[in-house]
Amino acid sequence: MRPGDILQIGNFQTIITDVTDPTHLVIPPWGGGAQAGVAYVVWRVSQQRIAGAQAMADVSTLVAALNTTGFFWFVDVSLAAPDPSLGSDGQYALQPTTGKMWVHATGVWTYLGIYKGFSFRGAYDNAATYSVGDVQTTAGTSYVWINPAQGSGHPAPDMTYWQVLAAKGDKGDTGAVPWSNTTTWATATNYVVGPPASVVVHPLNKNIYLCIVPHLSGAFAADLAAGKWLLIGQSATEATSGTALAIGAGSKVFSAVTGFSYQNGVRLRASSNGSPTNWMEGVCLYDPAAQVITMTVDRTAGAGTFADWNFNRVGQPGAGDLSSANNLADLPNKPLARVNLGIPGVLRGYISGLTIRLRDHQPRSISRPALLRTARRLT
């Protein structure tokens, strides 16, 4: 339905003056009484159904929009400025291809500038075409194209086409060296926190330390305990010793130990350098000042006295560890082991009914009590 159509219910007709939405319309006062759920007819005679009339209505809507303050006119790429015959004060004109913008004021178009986001194109390409807002980098400096016309083959820093967006800074001054070269720690020496800070290697355990409290060195162990040094490098060097010791269990003291970095409780194996199959191992204590390792030996291989020991970290052996080369000779309680293995009962079973043949080849029988006494003595 459209305004101007005629609504008929029964013998009564009225003109439709407006259609507010698809389910509501407006009519003059109705003389046909209240109507509900009745049949009706709409006579489509509105003048708006004529094409020219609807077109004029659409034109009126468009003109109203054009007269709105803030309305944008779009400028064709072929034009250098908006058509001066278009626009009203307060309206804008935009050329999307270039980003140029104008405002209509006091009856004329006034150029505002280029309103276009940056387009980052990466490193400069002499064969590429650039336009306003394109950004490229040359030798660490970024440039933005400012020429209204597109172009190529114009490397920066040609100020006709490019403007510096972000310049590469000057090389800064060389900063202070944070640490000094590593030296061997010595007593009665002034150590500093810097920069550069003092860095030393311990002469015995070969660990590397950074000075964190300036001081005149005394005893290293005391200075370390006082928090004057920070461990920054743990030595991985294993120790050696020339102490002449015989392979065997118990406490072994290795003197003149050099080049090690161990903690109390470490398990070490001391092997002969010239005969590495001869060794002993156990849990150790160490004294870095006295250069001594004390080993509680609980495992050995080989025999003899050696004075060319190499130390290596080893794992703790499991409980009940046996050596296949000893053929069970290293069992600490052999009678109990036989009981646990059931050997006495087995012997009784085999001895029962045993026939013994003496030198005269005559079989002799043995009483069961005697057999049992024999089995017991075997245990």
C-alpha cells in the first residue's frame, strides 16, 4: 500500500493518507463503524505508483542528504580539486586515491591537506611506484613520500619526494666494560665491584668468582663466607693426586690434590693413571685449603700401591651389590645365604635313600639319623 490508495470495507471507502510501516496505515475519520476481522479491498490508485512521482520523491530525499552539514563529496582521480559548483558551507570533499581533503567555507573549496594512512613498503625499490603516505627505508632511515604525484626512480634523500620519518641515530659512545679480565685470586689484593668488576679464578678449585663487595683480600674462604664473592662459573675439572696409597677398604687420605671443585659427600673413584683397572672408590670429604681428599673406600678393583691417581665422579652403588668375578665369595654371611637358598633341605632330599659304594664295591646302607647329621654339618 502507498499513500493515495483507497481502502474499502463493505460499502464504505476512504483514502489512505500515510503508510507508517508494513502493518500500519493512516486514514481520515472512518464512518463505517468499528471493524475487526473483516474482508477489505485496497484500490491501487495512488499517484505515487507513477514512476515519475516516485523518482521525484527519491530526488527530494537525496537533495536533503546533500544539504546535510558534514556530507562528503568525492573527487574524481582526474580532477585536481572539487567542482566549485558543488557543495555547501560545512561540507567536505575527499579524493580517495590521493588522500587529499577540502572543506567548503564562505562559498569556496579550501584545501586542508592529505589525510592518508602510512603504507609501509619496506626497503627502497628504485623500480617501484610510490605515492603519498608510502614509507620506505634507506640506510637505516625511514622516509615518507610527500609529492602529490606518484613516481618511481627517486631515491632518498630527495626532499622533493621524501620526508624523513625516523632518522638513524649516531653511533653511541662505547659503554663501560662490566667485568675485568679473569685473574688468579691472590691475598692482600684490592678487589672492586667496578665497572669493571673484579673476576677471579680460585687457584685450587678453579671456580670463577665475581666481586660484589669491594675489599682488600684476606683468606678466600673467609671473604667468600662474608658475601664478598659471587660464584659465576663452576669448574668441571677432575682432581689428581700423587699420594702413594695401597688399594684397600677404609679411610684413604689423598694429599696435594690439585684442580678440583668438589662438595663434601661427593662419591669419587680414584684410578691409577698408568693402570686404570686398579681403583678404589667411596664417599669423600675435601679440604680446599689443605688440598686434601679423604675417601671412605667401600669398593675396590685390583691390588697394589700407586701414586698416580685420577679422580672421577661416580654413582652410589645399590644395596647388595655383588661382583660376578668373585663367584659369590663376597657374601658377608655365607651360612645364612645357604639357608636362604634352601640348600640344607635340598641336600636332605638327595641324601635320603643314597647308596654309597666303598672300595670293595660292596654297597653299604647309611641310617637316616646319620644322613641327617651329615646334612646338618654341611650347613
